[in-house]
Amino acid sequence: MFALGLVAGLTASAQTPSIVPPPIVHPAFPTGPGTPLGATIEALLADPAVSRAHWGIAVTTLDGVPLYGLDEGKLFRPASNNKLFTTTAAMALLGPDRTFETRLYGKLDEATGVVNGDLVLAGGGDANFGADNLPYVAPAQRAKDKVKPPALHDLEALADQLVAKGVKRVTGRIIGDDTLFPWEPYAEGWEADDLVWGYGAPVSALTISDNELRLTITPRKAIKPADGPADRAAIVELEQNGVPYYSVQSEVTTGEAHTPSLGVQVEHAPGSRVLRVYGELAEDARPDVEYIAIDDPAVYAAMALRGMLLERGIAVVGEARGEHRPVVDGRGFSSVLHAPGGQEEATFNAGPTGESCESLWPQEEVLASHTSATLAEDVIFTDKVSQNLHAELLLHHLGQHVSCGQGSTVGGARMVRAFLLHAGLDGDDFVFYDGSGLSTHDLVAPRATAQLLAYAAKQPWFSRWKPALPVGGEDGSLAARFADPPLKDHVFAKTGTLGESRALSGYLDGASGRQVIFSIVVDDHSPQSSADRVAMDKIVAAIAAAE
């Protein structure tokens, strides 16, 4: 009901064919060293280790009244603070209880148990399909003896449903279908060297096991044979769950004990199924564990399903393949994002429309299905651990909310923009090219983040969204920060790190017991240094002491 109420509000504010609002007059933020808080912050930022970076700070009451500012109206890279905007828009427009469905469909002859033609695995944008992420549990509360479900257990369950239906044979292929969203695996502004790793995994409506594989490199304990040199090749293991997707070209060697390791790198040429792993680990080094992106999750899922069916005695004549929907709009992202009109108004007038998108699948041919956990559960995991792929899928679902069959990155960005304008934010204070903050094109002013947090605190879904924020000294990306009183358990904030940019924004319990909102961002800090993070945490402590 709250999503419908927000839609009604958006409709009332959208009386013109444009989503560009009238100019906004911003309240003045107290700044400079004229207050004890300002003097403390100025002294902290005068440290030569951080003084050459660009800092932006906004502090407000829970109602949004400005308390302190430093370049709060300038634009900075938000990094993963972007997820604050994506997840609030998703809670408001899609609803905390929204679920997504993954389905198997085909033409089954029940009398013979034969699926005539292709068997299609259709992704519904479930970020947790085949994974074991939910519910999120804080590190200190995790059971040491917890038994994890088998790999790709959700896909196994679909295969078991086919067996229960009496399926004996598939005469066609196994199709991994991610056409619910257009095939836009990477957003604009993602760096090429991010794409091989799990945090840069491609976005697909058919996501499986977070679209990543575990790679473990273990140094080999040298045993010198009597008649030759010792084998110095490290042991490289890629866990593919029985799916022969990648082949590994290992060039990692083992160095002498008690010497610095040279590290390990992975190369993956676009379109190739070969991973080149190279580098060196010292003999006494710990194993290096990395997560490698699956470059075409739909194909991988189809291959995995085909293998599972064969294991269950179901004959499959055809091979596994993926099916994508190409992007057909040749306009630039920015021009589409800021184009007037569009389908947002019609969507707001009609109310939430996501459920009708299920008609994209032939209902009479659905043979098995899996329903996701709720959106609220996924948002908690997404913000706690800063999971990029999950945030991107939420953005695509927002694009799907605009129009069934669209689900594009820019469609989602337009919906986020419309939501933020409704929340009263200045349209010149932000621009988002993705949902996670991995794009170097994303920009936001600290006052906009603070304003969003003030808006969220007044919404009916806030009690289910705020628990997604990491808690200082307790969980998520703040488990190791603010670990001591008086800040432990009193900082509720989203982190962000991207190259030489860092951000921290959220809610803070002050010394007086009053809760305030803060947003701190820094661009262009010194590389290979954490001095900016140390200064950032000291600023948080200063804000808490002043309030």
C-alpha cells in the first residue's frame, strides 16, 4: 500500500511532461571553524596526509535541519553510497515484500514424459538464486557448525521438480533465458580491470550463485626430488560446481619461504573461456582466495541444469546455450536519463505494475518454479556487505517497473531519479549511471545524501530499511570500524570505496542521545593510504561528541 501511496504522490507532482523540477532553494549549512565542531573538523583536515584531498560533509538533524556543512553542495563520487539511493527507491516503488520467480518451461507430453523442443530456464531477476546469502547473519552470530546447502541448490530443486513431474527426455536444447532484462552486463563507467572479479560480475536476469566462482591458489610445499629440481608450481583450483565453463591456464609459482609474495593476478580476455592465473606466493603464505566473475551466467546456468538432468536420468538431446535480448536504443545514456516525458507518468498513474510482467512467460508451459526471498531481505544483505550485483538487479527491476519488457539500466536510473525528485532532492545534486556505485560517472552532493536519509526516516518502510545499514563494531562493512565505545553500536551507515574515493553516510547517536544524519565523502585521496578513512572516522567521533 505504501508503494501505491508514493506512486500517487509522484503523480500529483508530475503535472508537466517533464521530470525536471523547479529550481530549489537550499537551506544554508553552518560552515567554517566558528563552532567547536567546525574547528575540530578543520584541524583534522589540515593534516598533510589528507589535506590535498577533496572533502564534502553534511550534518543535519533527523528532520533535515542543517547543523554543519563543508562543500556540501559540490559533487563527489559516491562509490557504494549509491546503494542508499537504489535500495530506498526499491523499497518505496517495488515494496519490501516483492518477490521474483525463476521458472522452467517447455512443452511436456505428460503421457510419455517427453519435453518436445527446448526446455527454457527463465530468469526472473532473483539475485539470490543458487546462492546461500539469506537471511544475513552478523559475523558474531554465525553458527560455526552450520551446514551449508549444496552448491546451486535452487537449480537442483528445479531439476527435482521435473523428475517429480515424470519428465524422461528433452528433445531440444536447454536454454538459459535472461531476456527479462536487456543484455547490459556492465554499466557505463565500470573499469575494464574490475570485470574479471566477482564484485564486477555481469548483470543478468538469470543470476546464479552471485555470478561468481571461487578460485583458490595454494603455495606448493617444495619437495626436492633426488634427480631434479623441486616442483615450484602453485596449486590452482577453480570451483565450478561440476560445470566445465572455464579452463585455467596456471602460471603461479611458489617462492622461497619467509620472502615477500609477488601476489596473484587473473586475466580473462572478453569472449574467452580461458582464465590465465599468474604470479607468485611464498611457500609459507596462506592460500589466496579470489572470486571470479562468470561472464555469461545464462550459459553457465543452462550448462549446470543440463548436467543435473543427465545425473537424474533425464535424457537431453540438445546442448546448453544462452538467450539474450540485445539493446536496441542507440541514444546516449545521459540523453535518455534526462529526456522529458517518458513512461514514468503512465506508470505512476497505473500504480505498481511489476506483477503483470509475469505474462512474458507462457504460463501454461511452466513445469517448475522457484520463488525468491523478499526484497527487504535482499536489501539487508545488499547494503550490509555492499553487494554490487544485487544492487544492479534492483535497478533493473525498477526499470522493469516503468514498462514490462524494458528493465534497462537507464530505465531504472530514470525511475530512481523520479523517486528522488519526488523526495524533494535537487535534480542537479545527483546523477547515477548504475545502481551500485561501481561506475566512475556517478556523482552526488553530500547534502543530497543527507536529504535522502531524512526523507527515508519518515517513510512507512523505514523500519525495514534501516536494519540494512551496517552497524559500527558489529556487522557488515562496519564490523571492524567504530569497535569501541562510545561509537560501537551507535553508527548506522553505508560505506563506499572506489579507487581514490571514499564515503560514509547514515545515522549517528550523539552524546546527548539525539540522533543526527551525516554524509562524509572524499575524492582524490592519496593512493595506497588509509589516512582518509582514519580522518573520516575521527570526524564521525567529533560529530557524535558535539551532538
